[in-house]
Amino acid sequence: MRKHNGMRPQDIAILLKIISMNGQHWQLVGLSNSLQISISEISESLNRSQFAGLIDYHKKQINRQNLLEFLEHGVRYVFPQQPGSMVRGIPTAHSHPFMKKTFMSEINYVWPDNKGEVMGLMIEPFYPKQVEGVKEDPKYYKLLSLVDVIRVGKVREVKHAIIELKKNILHESSH
């Protein structure tokens, strides 16, 4: 087995996509098409995640508790984020429609997208085509946005996001 050189941002996105599929059988080509990430990059990502204990030996079952622990306690340190310049995009973090039900803010956070309808401070996506990947999958979009809350949110927002991630990650059939 190769040496593990650390997780990469797209590893989080790939694991969350698998979770958003609610236990459906998946193949590399399907993940590649829906995420717009090459099959070889997905394969390498799954190898890193398997080495890190985030997916099982056969690379089919997410170790949900381990992933949740990493998201809750590690993601903000491994993949820190500072909101950037004002851009047009798709709402994320506390600006996601789910979080807006509970938290109000005058400033939106967005993933850059020229076709986006919201202006806000830019949050760097986990991988370049992430915006395309979330457009067809509302659960995936919500999961990635909740993780962004952990990366950039205030204490109360982060606590709320962690509770919601637990519901979505630990209970496979929830949405």
C-alpha cells in the first residue's frame, strides 16, 4: 500500500456524496459523472479515506461515526476557510436555505457560480466542479453547506450544523 499523504478537500465531498445516496449501490463511474471528478481521482480519494478509517476496507461502506468525528473536530483545521471577496454564487454555510430558517445574517456566503442568483462572500468549494455536483442533489448540497458552517460559522451555528449532520450521517434513510 502507498504512503498516505493526507486528506484532500475533494475526499470530504466524495464521502458526503456517497452518504447522500441513502445506501444505494454505487459505482466509480456513477460517482465520477455526478461529481464531475475523474474516476482515477475518485479511486485515489477512496484509497486515502480507507487508509484514514473513513470508509471500510472494500471502499463501499462509510465509517459514519469516524467521518462525523472528523467533520466535527477536524475539518475546520485541516481545510480552514476565510470568506473571500463578494461574488455571485450559490448560498452555502449559514446562507443555505435550511440554515436561513434558523439564523439570520446580512451577509451571504456563496460558492462562486456565474449563474448564481445570490451575491455574497466567496467560500472556496472543496473541489472545482462542486457547484455542478450539488445542483442535482439537494441532500448533497445540504451536507456540504453544513460542513461549511463548521468551517466558517459562529459557535451557535456550528452546534446547530453538527446536530443536523448527525441526523443526516448517522441515520442513513433521513433527508
